[in-house]
Amino acid sequence: MAKDNESLLTKLEEMERRYDEVERQIADAANAGNPAKLVALSKEAGKLKGLVTQFRSYRTALAGIDEAGEILRDETADEDMKALAEDEIRRLNDKSQELLEQMQNTLIMADDMSIGSVIVEIRAGTGGEEAALFARDLYNMYVKYAESRKWKVEPLDFNVTEKNGFREVIFGVKGPGVWSELGYEGGGHRVQRVPETESQGRIHTSAATVAVLPEPEELDIKIDPDDVVEHVSRSGGPGGQSVNKLSSAIRLEHTPTGIGVSMQDEKSQHKNRAKAWRVLRSRVYEHYESKKRAERDSRRRTMIGSGDRSQKIRTYNFPQNRVTDHRINLSLYSLDRIMAGDLSEMVAALKGYDREQRLKNL
């Protein structure tokens, strides 16, 4: 066994032992009538099951190779049996190598694949109204991509300009693998084009920032209500007199981190409060997770970037019909398709590069 596979197989053995232990604990929780513990354990078992199943198939393939090897070493075996044994060894060697690569790829991407809900925040940057229009275009691009992936999109908050651009838009996206694909979108996005507001035909450069936050379940993060200060006020902006007369706008402040969330999209105070708590949980979760990542990655460069909004990650050049991702030096001359929601080629390239970097650091 190659040395570089030893740590992988050791990790898989640990996961198998944990899976067996969790299965026993699930039975105990079911007998004890403990639904909260049952939900948490079932969730953990679900995350482990796929890899454990592959690992057991891998061991079965190795056992088959050993059995076929015994036939080759048996001096009394006839030539036909030995020929069959050689074929079986070749087949099982290919299968075991394929399983090993699958397990390796699954293991390094497993945490990302397990997150099925994110909150995306897009904010207009430099460029005035054109930046707000670009923020709207990015929102439409992500919505169309989500629709093509059969993900559910839930608008949470909009701040609309006079020309229907977005100063800010916050929305949730739910579906299998959503974080593993949209997680690469965090950072600064730059556009080069002739704005709708430009009468002289000159190319302008504008920018928008994107943040993609994993949306944790309440099991994943506990926020003490005593650590959150709530402010209630009247909603402003469009919506008619009824909105302004009601104290429906909610602002939450998480005192330990200083993170604040304002929500006034709904006329209902209850709905605004629920949305604000969802966004607050995601921001606080990301705050603590980013600290963990910084500590873990202080010794090395990790993956394709931090997702920090200050990091310029991509340029959209309309005159050249080109999109360039600066993290992997990839340029695609299919801007029209990408803005129409076809992000598949870009996402595949980013995932492939990310996987390579993680394998190097495994």
C-alpha cells in the first residue's frame, strides 16, 4: 500500500468505527424516545454512510484480489482457472483504484457537499447606478443557475434604486450541493461595459461584491438570545402608507461579535424577525468558521481564495464577451451564456482546481 494512501485509509477506518457507533446510538435513542438526539445522530449517519459504503466495497475488492492471488499461487490449479484469476485481479485492481480515487475526492469535498442551504448577499460597489444594475444582473444570473440545478431560491431583502438596480439584495438558495458550487462566488466582481445610462458609448468599469454564507441549522450553531439586542422601527421606502405606519422593521445586533442585521422587506414584524435571525445565524456562523479557517490555514495557502469581499475574483468584459476568473487565470469567451445562468463550465473549473489544492494539502 502506497504511503500516501495510508492516512486516507486510516481516516476511513476511523469513520467506519464512528458510523457503527452512531448506528448503535440511533437504536438507543429510538428506544429511549429521544427525538432531538435521534435527529442529530441520523444526520451524522447520513453524512458518513456514503463513504463507509465505498470503503467496504474497496475492502471487498482487496479480499477478492487476495483470493484470486491464492489461485495463481496454487500449483494444482489448471491454466484456465489461473487465466480467470488473472482477469479477476485486473478487474478488481481497476475497481479498487477507482474506489480509492472516489473516496479521496469525496472525503476532501464531503463537508462542502453536506451544506444544502446558503444565503447570498450582493451589494453594489463603485460605479453608482451602473454598479446597482450590475448587482441586479448578478442576482438574475445566480437565480437562473439555481433554476437549472433545481434549487429553491427565496428572496429575503431588496434595496432597489430608481432604475431598478440593486444597492443590496439578500436571498437564500437551497438544494443538494449548493454550497459546493456557489461557495466560490464570494468576492469582488468587476464589470466592463457601456452602461445603459451612458449616451457617448464609452466603456465604464463598475463593481459589486458577493458574499455566500453557509446557512447553518440550529443544531450547528447556538446563539444565546441574551447576546442579541433587538430594535424595532417603522419600515421605510416603497410599500405604501400601511408599511410606514407599522413598526415592522427589525434590526438584530449580536453583541459578542458586533454583527448586525436589518430586515424590512416584509410588512409583518414576525416575518422580518424570522428572516433577520436566519441571516444573523449565517453571519455569526461564518464569522467563527472563518476564524477557524484562518488558524488552520496560517501555515499554508488554502484552496482558491478566502471569499473575502475585498478580493477581486472575476471580471465581466462585455465588449469582448469574456469572463475572467483571476484566481485560476481562466478566461471564457461565453459571457452571454454565463449571464444567462450557464455557470457550469466556470464552476467545474473552480471545483477541479480546488480539489487539486486540497489533495496536495491532504
